[in-house]
Amino acid sequence: MSAKTVLITGSNRGIGLAFTKHYVANGWTVIAAARDPQSATDVRQNCPAL
């Protein structure tokens, strides 16, 4: 089985955050992008598997 990777923009809130959590929970490698560096840190704290 090959590794699965996804790039999610707007990963810090709304549907982007929901997709981030979904893919992480299902074992995907997630590249999470956010415009605000503090928001990106918040995503990292909320999804420790990133």
C-alpha cells in the first residue's frame, strides 16, 4: 500500500480544520497550510499527530 499525502490550505479553521482532522485520523500524511503563523501553531496543538 502506498502512502497517502494531502495538502490542505486554510487548515486552521472551518472545513479546512475538519478535513485536517479527518485525514490525520485516517492515517494520511497532512501538509497543513495557514496564512497566520499563530493559527498554524494552534492547528499543530489541536492535532498532535501532524
